[in-house]
Amino acid sequence: MTTINFEDIKLNDEERQPCEVWTRVMGYYRPVSEFNVGKKSEFYSRVCFAESKAVNGCGCDAYQLAAE
């Protein structure tokens, strides 16, 4: 079995490929590159939701009550 050390891999800019990012908008998927300026700004300012942070940071026992 061959081991690959990813730190040794170097790519020139000519070897790289652009990555197209798609997201769901109004029930269907569209590439972010086709968004208008306002929608792009909204997309890049989004924050991922973490349920564990929301539950741990609430300071109440609502989670325990819901589980019972």
C-alpha cells in the first residue's frame, strides 16, 4: 500500500481547476456565480447552524423538557 504525503504535492496556478459552488434557492439549486451582487453578499455572510451550540448556549432546561 502506498502512502501519500499531501504536503509534498504542489500545484501551479495553470494546473488548478475552478470549483463551482451550488446552493439551494427557492426550492431549486443554482450556481452562486450566477447570483446578483446582493444575493452573493447574502450567501457569503451566512453562518452554519450548530444545534449543539444552540442547546448548550440557551441557559435553560428546555432541551431536557422536550426530551422527556
